[in-house]
Amino acid sequence: MQFRVLTLLTAAVVVGAVLGSAPSAFAAPVDDRSIDPSVAALVNLTESVPADTAQSVLSSLATDPLGGAQGPELRASIAGIEVSLPAEPQRPVRLSSGDRSIDVSLPGAERSAGLHLADHGIPVYDNSGFSTVPLVKTDASVQFTTVIHDETAPRVYAYSFGDAALELQPDGLVTVRDAHGVLEGIVGAAWAVDAASVPVATHYEVEGSVLTQVVEHTAAQYPVVADPYLGLAQIGSITNAYRDPRGVTKVVSPTAWGRLNGNNPTAVNGMRDEYLAKVTSAYRTHGMWWQLACHMQFAPLKSEWNLDSYIVRGSYADYIANRCN
């Protein structure tokens, strides 16, 4: 599928029927008993953490400008990536491009209740003691949030990635590769937080195509929120700017997932490969890569990174000393 070489975010986001609207400001009172408990947990968490963290789970949501009624699946089309959420949890979540796809089976699917749309159109699969809430983002990444409601919930949450090959990396990220070894996506490092905003011990275990998140929640204050966050691309677009007569500036726009995870070695390597696949040979130089790496490391939250092809320095340290250019 090679999602990593697709140009995301170059077209308007169009989300198909039933993903529902998810406004940037969640106005529903979190102590209102009518609000879905899973949504309430996500609202509380998002409001208690900085927006530039993976725990800000309701940030950068794809919204639905069309509306519609629920059918056999919910579909989102985001700049060439099709995301489908099944009404029946026994079927996998699918992310596809052309004839290639990534399938992700949800934990406890055989016992889970069917999909329902909660407050703000957020999709929820309820289960015994926990809920799975897959959140589709504007860059076609999917944050598979787990809301653990009480002590009856399991410690382990297994996600099967179909025929993909998974590998847990030393920095805690997980690479997702196809049968030919092509990098198709990366899962962000494991995390879990309880209702008091206290981190909960958690880690990933990988065997073949199955990613399992272990959450040690028995001593936590419920609800606990955890997630595997699957990103497909780290670069939304690369455009040309002519701000100096000496040459071209490549303007790189990172995706939301790329900004959050770009400082991890696994993500840095993925960003390098993605950049090289999206530019011509004239811009595959050490200097351009060092500028990109510098922006990833020291300016991860900027919406655009300017890489000047006409500035040539002797080392990565030289670019750092000159504020990445």
C-alpha cells in the first residue's frame, strides 16, 4: 500500500456518512449524566493535557460535513485514504488505498456490542468493563482509544493487523510492514492515564501480526484511557517556495501524527524514507536531510518546515547552530 509515499492533506477532508461532527470545542458538560461515559472520559482527558500531546485524543478529529444515517459501516475518505469502521465489531477496521489495505481487528470483538454513535458523533464499541473508541484524524491516522471503566476490565487488549508484519522497536514504537517489507505505518508508543491524570503502567507486546497492549490498571482511578495510535504518513505535503534568488526552498508540512512522534528514532527513519520518496534526486542531499531532521528534533510543532536547497553546511551540528537552516 505504501501509505507513506502518498501526499496527504492536499485535498479537503471529506468524511462519509455517520462519522458525525466532532467540533474542536466540546461544549457538553462532562458531569451531565446523559453524556456517554466513554466520551466523558475522552473529554476530561483532552481538557486536562496540552493539545500537542498524544493524550489530547479529541484534537485533530476528522469531522463530517455531510451527515447521514448509519449503514453496515462508517466511511471516511481523507485525501486518498479510505477509512471504514464496521457496524459489527467482528469485522476489522480497514484503511485502504487502491488495492492495498491495513486491517485492524479490535480487542474483545467476539463479545463486543455493535457500533453506536455517542455524543458529538463519536463511534464507540462497548464491551464488558471497557469500550473501544477509534478516533479518525485529519491526516487519516487512527487513534484506537480504549476506555477502561472499572476493575472488571481485562489487563490485555489485542489488535490483529491481518497479514502485516509488526516489530516492536527499542524506542517503543511499532512498525507495520507488508509482505514485501514495505513500511506501511507506525504505531506510537504505549501510554495510559487514569481519571486523576496519573500515568498508568502499560507496555506493548508483539507476536507476528498481533499487537497487545498490557495496562496495569488495578490500582488506578477509573476511568483509564489508553491507546495504540496508528499513523500512516508523517508528511502531509511538500511544496516549492522561492524566497531567495539562490534556489528553491522545500516547504514540508508534517501531519498531526508526524508532529507528535517525530522525535522518536523509528519515526525519524520513517520520515527520512518518506521524504526521499517524495522529492527528486536534486533534493536528496545530506544538507536537506539534516535540515529536515533538525526541524523534527527542535521544531516538531511548527506547521511548516522550510528546507533551503541553496544552504550547504559541513555537518548536522552546523545546521543546529544556525537554527536548522
